[in-house]
Amino acid sequence: MQNLKLNIGDKAPDFSLPGVDGRVYNLGSFRGRKILVVVFMCNHCPYVQGSLDRIKAIQADFGIKGVQVVGINANDEVNYPDDSFDKMIEVSKIKKIDFPYLRDEDQKAATAYGAQCTPECFVFDGERKLRYHGRVDDSPKDESKATVTDLRNAIDSLVHNRKVTIEMAPAIGCSIKWR
């Protein structure tokens, strides 16, 4: 699969994807949100499983400040049935995922964003320009070993109208499972 690469300052590619809540989402669905955090994630990856509570905490801590997290699962469900849409619905209920969790079945969103792994984060400002791309933090499997919280730091900077100091930090995780 040939991927594009978003650079800092690039506009967020639009998408139209079904969510586990039965709605279809696109960029316009989040028009009122100051910051959009797109996280490519899945159900089966231990790096996502280890980071999920931190991703949910970002929505809980920053949602009131205009931040919206959106999870997108682009993995091939034929070879990875744990990442099927039905399993996404199940996992979202069990794990109490409180942000839109979307299915990118044709993998066009992952390709447009240049996503390579899960979890991989893209943070966009109010103009939907990319301001941060990369990892959640430096220890996706074990929160107790995290020393640098790159995603949280980037969001905090944007919420307070400051420049993001670390705009890119290589994502750590499982590769996206391409068809």
C-alpha cells in the first residue's frame, strides 16, 4: 500500500467513515471542536491496549477545553478478525471508549494520513492544520514506564495557544495490517 505523508502544517484529509455508534463521521462532524486528535488504533495490538486508558484520559481531561479524540481502525479484518467492525463495537462497550471509534474498511483514510502503525496520532488545530504527529508517549505498553508524554504535551500547548515544541515523535506500535 502506497502511503502519502502529512507534514506539519498540512490540512487534515477529509473522510467519511462509520462509527461504532451507528453514525457516519467526516471532518465536518467535529467543526465545533478547537483541536482534533485522530488516532489510528485497533483492537488486537498490545501497544494500543496498553495506551487506550491514556487516550481515553486525554478525551476526559481535554474534552471540556474543545479537544475531540477520534479513533480510526484501518486493519484488514479478513486476516485480523479481532479488528472487524463487530469486534470494534464489542471492544468499545467493554473498554468504555468514549470517543468516536471509526472503521476505515477500504483503508483510504489511513493512506491519506500516511498512517503506518497503531497507535499513531495526528493532532490538528482549529484550522485543521497538522501540529503534532507521532506516539502517545515513550512507553505505549506500560504507563508506569512513560517519561515523555508527547501527545498530551502537544495538546496542552495548543489548548493554551502555544507552539507545539515537539511536533513529531516516531510512533511506536503494531504495523497497520494492509489488505
